[in-house]
Amino acid sequence: MNSDVVNEIKKRINIVDFISSYVSLKKRGSSYIGLCPFHKEKTGSFNVNPNKGFYKCFGCGESGDIFTFLQKYENIEFIDALKILGEKAGVQVETNPKNIEKKTEKDEVYLANGHAIQYYKNQLKNSPEALSYLHRRGITIETAERFSLGFSPDSWNGLTNYLNSKSIKNEIGVKAGLLKQSDRNTVYDMFRNRVMFPIWTSMGKPIGFGGRNMGKEEPKYLNTSETVVFNKGKEFYALNFAKDAISKNDKAIIVEGYMDVIACHSHGIENVIAVLGTALTKNHIEKITRYTKNIVLCFDADNAGIKAALRSGALFLEEGLQPLVATTPPGEDPDSFLQNHNPSEFHNLINNAIGILDFEIKVCLDRHNLSDTNDKINALTEACKIVAKEPNAIRRDAYINKLLPLHPNPATANEPDDIRREINNSLNFKEYVPVVKTENTNQQDKYILAQKILLSGMCQGYYDLNSIVDLNDEDFEIGVPRLLFKILKESVLRGEAPALSFIEKTMRDNNLIEDYYNLLAIDEIEFNHPLNDLVDLLLIKKNKSNLSRRKELEDKLALGTLTEEEKIELITIITGK
């Protein structure tokens, strides 16, 4: 590929504008900073330099230009990134087969799926039964066309023959999950007598299908089996349609079914996606949080939907996220709700969504008879266990007032402490303990960790800067910790807040910028460590060092080998001045 084409594309596409469509960036100095989309972090270490057309994450080390970003983010080959960016930039990209690499198996599967979409669409036009079904479900011809809906006829070889006419070998049809191979080595159509929902990647590549029966046959939905391009545990339905609206609204609404998604999009609610007939996985969470951290789960109002919301919410909590849950009235799902209500009412459901733990507490309380004292106590005990799932101590405390009405003796003065004690007793995760009690690390590691937590927390506003006045330069490791401490302490002594831009410039001037970002990239939960414990640990280290040094100097004094400088040092240690 001509390098002039690549350079022209890079010249026409501003890297900040391009990456901003995937990652929220904020200007800092001459660069832009955001949360890295390639690894989990709480503090932004992803740096985009518009002058150099380059990005680098100082947390995980990922770096490159717009091409490598798109390849990594969308998991595509360079030639695909080139085509996409070329189209975006208005630059013609060479498509002569002689100048393009031989098609890979993935390319052939994409091509087969594309032909299958066209075949199913053609069949839909000729199926009054399927068209009638879509009409009953509130899907117009325009909507069916937009989502490329189709129909697989009740035929064993209709698609097989069509693919053959397009020079698609049966072997590729089988690998694409479109055809199945029998024990007698013959092939036949995988999907028969179903309304077909094509599934695309976020970049619009066809990877599979969901087939919905129109009667009572089982299974109700049949998905493409796993292929070289399709894994339903990683993909969302309609992310290609929804991703821009998700980024624009900084919110994703996750529903259960294809029909729910289509109903929402048809009514102008376009930041909606669905899982593919499977439980939500950590792979799903990793993918959607590239676009937004604000998630609303809107599942069916039946028992299965409630269980799915609780299970999905628990996964988000494990990843440090706080999803919301919106509930439709009993017996309804987003699709039926929108058929019977105005879109504004659905917006109200979303706007009134509650946190996942609040939802779980509500489900818990609904199972109990709160007019019965014993049942009320059981409800309170279960609710405390639910609150214990919250890793943030401040958020846990916020739930105490919500649970007070459940206390069997609301007139007593100790009920908040009772509830707090029950929550603490019910903690079902490893509580973060003061650094001085950290296990499986040697003493030096504890000191280094304490320094990182203290300095990072102060830079990000978690800890009071005035607490470091009793510490000195030598209490911190040489490099970023010591330099950063000096800057922070000088700011305290001047009575000023430290300027992060000045800190960043100083670190860059001293070739310490990567280490600085690594120090900042610390999990937010570490800031649950009490400030006094961190400072005390460093003071303990200082005292131990002083005691050791004092003994050394006193031994030299007894031998008469103490120098004048060492005498002054010994006096300083003894008097603390």
C-alpha cells in the first residue's frame, strides 16, 4: 500500500477528534488525557498528542496512530482500518484485487454472511406470513429495511443453492454457521422458517444471525453458532447502530431482545443495545465501557428478567461500575411498553432508574412480609448483606438511613450502629485494611505502597495536603515520589493548591512523566486507607531509621570515632530539631 495514501489520511483526520468519538478526552497542556480504552483504570493515563498525531497510554504501554488505534479498538486488520479511515477522510484507497492480500477465512465468512443477508431480505418480500408477523409486532417496512430484517424459508437448500450461485463454497457456508453438515456429508440450511435478524460488529461487518420462530416451536430464538468471527458472549445486537448515540448521550441502555432494541430505535431512543440470547459477560462489559461507563439495565419485568438484572448488575459491580436498573410495569417489556405508551414515558422509566443495590434491596423487601417482626428482621439482615457488596465505605454508610425504618426498635438511639455493625459483619469481600497490616508484602513494599497511595490521593483531592508537613524529602523514594512530595509540600508552605499542569511539566522536564502517570494510576478503592495510617506508617519508618542510625552513631561516639558532622546529626536525631 502506497505510504502517500496513509500519510494523506493521517493529514486529513485529526487524531483528537477521531479518538474522542471513542474516548472522553480533556485538554491538559499541549496534550489530551483520558481513561485508556485498552485496560482498566480509574485515573486517566491515556495521552493523545495532536501535534505528533500519536497516542500513548502510560499505564499499559499501548501506543500508535489512528490506524493502530482503530485496529486495536475494533479488533480488525490494517487493510480494514485503511478502508474505513480512507472513506472517512475522503481518500481513495486501492481496491484492485492484485494489490490486496489474498482473502482470509474471516473475509470469506464476512462475504458469505453478506450474501445471506441479501437472500433473507429477498425471501421476506415474498413471504406474506413473515411480513404479517412483523406488522403485528409493530415493525414497519422502513424499519425492517433499516435493520436488514429477512426471512429464512422452510427449505433445506434454499440458502445453500443461493450461496453456491455466488461462488461461496459449502465449506465456507458451514464455517459461517449458515449451513450444517449431516452425518452423510451433505449440507443443509441452518435456519428454516424464521424471521432473521442480522448481527454486525460495531464497525458494521456481518458476523451472524438471530432467527426468531413465528409460532410456538422451540427454540424461540436460534443464534449462529460460534465461528471465526462470531462469539455471542462478546457481541451486542445493534451496537453498530447505537454506538454514536451511546457516546453522545454518555449512556447505554441494555435490553434483553432484538424486538426491544428495534422498538426503542423506531421511537427515537437509539442508545439501546441487547445481548444475544445469553447472560451478560465480562467481555460484554469490557466492550461497552469503551463507549460509556453509565449503564442502564432495562430487562423484562418477569422473574427471569429480574434475575438477569441482578446477575448482570453483580458483574458490573465487580468491575467497579454502578449500573442502574429501570423496570417496566409487570407483564411488559420495552417493546410492549413502547407499543402502548409514548416515548416520553419510556424516557421517564430510564430517568427514574435506581442503583443496582437499591434494586436488589427492593427485590429483597418485596419477598418479605414487613408487618411481621421476624420477617422484618430477616429482611433487614438480608439487606445488610446486599449493602456489604458495595466496596466503597462511604456509599455503604449512605444506605444506613435507608434501612433504619426496618429496625425492629426504631425508638432506640443505637439503631444506626446496629445496622452498621451488621453490614460490617456481613462483608462478603476482602476489606481493605490499613497498609501497616497488609500481608504478603515485605516491609519495604508497604512503605512504597503507602507513598504511592498518599501522593496519588493528594494529587486527586482525596487527602488533606496539610497532613504531610511533618514529613521530609528523605521519607520518600528517590524519583517521582520524592520530587512530587517536594512540590506538594512547597505548595502547602506557600498556602497554595498545587497546579497539576506545573507538576506534569516538572515531571516531563525530568524525564519522569511515565513514572508519574503510573503513580497516579492507582485503584480508587485504595483511597479507603485512612490518611493517618499512611502518614503514621511513614513516620514509623522514619523513627526506625532514626533509631538504627542513632545506635550506629552512639557506638561510634563510645569508640571516639564520631566526626563533627556526625555529632550534629546525632543531636538532631535525639532532639528532633
